[in-house]
Amino acid sequence: MSISSALWGISALALAAGAAVADEPVAGNPLIEIPAGPFVFGNDNGIENERPSRVIAGKAFSMNRTEIANAQYKRFVEATGHRPAFYANHPLLGLDDHPVVGVSWDDAIAFCAYYGLRLPSEQEYERAARGTEGMPFPWGTAPVSPARANGGSSVCCGPDDSDGYAMTAPVDSFSLGANPQGILNLIGNVWEWTRDLYAPYEGEADLEVAGNYRVLRGGAWNSDPGHLSATYRLAYAPDFRFAANGGFRCIRSP
């Protein structure tokens, strides 16, 4: 299948799923509308840095239906002269329709800005990934399974090909794991950069961590079940660009 055919297929699937498409600044990766309204943020049953939960009065925004794919990132590199993704030429990780990995936080920021977009906040990512009722997963309460998400082995942090993929999967995979608006792979496949600095929701910050790390969400192809949830928070150095399991998607807000 050609790149153009594959990208058209992504857009067609979004429309077929009944998603409210706001726009498509990144060709082949439409922005899907997430409506305004109250939602649950945080998880009182999670680990300490996920607490406390509370109700947030969320604003409307729109989010890329899929993670940014290698073909989409390559077009950005060709147009701007920005450095390529670290794994751009990898025989598996660099496939056109797989999510781009090996990008720093600044790389992700630059890509989104080029298209008039930005990275999601933690609150925006969590709203998209768990709906308004505080579900643990985009699809609801059913446990993670190989039909819904590209995850790893039962013990961190090894791959597991029972879902069909030893590493990353194509960005339009796992339709059974979509959120109600049809956004894909918010759990599993690759961790996704958010724009937020890492800090606890309440209490005193660890000064060695807070202010120096950015937060990724969603888990990845080598994540154990404990890391595959809508509320798990991963703190990472923003200049690190060698992760084979870290990518991103963009949003637009009014």
C-alpha cells in the first residue's frame, strides 16, 4: 500500500467511526473534537503521584486521532530541516505507518508548533484517555488485552508479541481500544509526551525531579499492565531522544 493510500485510510476510518473531525493540519491525521464539560482527573486508587482525584471543569479541544507516524514526521523534517527522529531508519521502528519514536520533548514541541498545534497537558490527555466518568481505560473498565492495546510482558519492561507486534504497531491499529470519539492508542504502543512539568498533584515537590522532567502518558509496547492505564504518570528528561518507546500526538484548543 502506498503512503498516500495508507494516510487516506486513516482519515476514512475516523469518518466511518462517526468522529467529529475538527480539521486536518497534519495530513492523514485528523483532529478529533473532545467536548467541554466536567471530568474526573487523578486516581485515588493509583500510586501516590496519581492522587488525589477531583472533578475538573474541562475546556473543549481537539486531538490527533493517532500518534504522529514516521511518514508524517519525515514530511516535517523535509519541510523544515529539523533533525530526523533517532530511529528514522530502523527496519521496524522506522516504518512509515508506525509511530515516530526517538524524539525529545523539544522535537515534539517543534513538530506541533509547525502545524499550529501544541502538546496536550496531562489533564487534556487524561480527559481523552478516560472520558468524563474517570474510567481506567479509553474503552471503559475491561482489563487491557491484546485485542485492545499494544503492551508488553507481565513484568516490566519486555516486549510481548501476543498482540501481533514485538515492538510498535501501525498507528491505526487496535480499534477496539479507541476512546468514544474514535481516538486510537491512547493506551499502549508508545508513551506520549505531554507539555507539563512533572510535580505532585498535592504536597511538597521533590526538588530534584520537579522542574527538570516532563510527563509522558499512556504506556508503550514494552509496558507491563501496571503502566498501562489512563492515569499512570512517567517523568522523563525532556532532552532524551533515544527512547524506542516514546512518541507523541498534538492538540488544538480555542
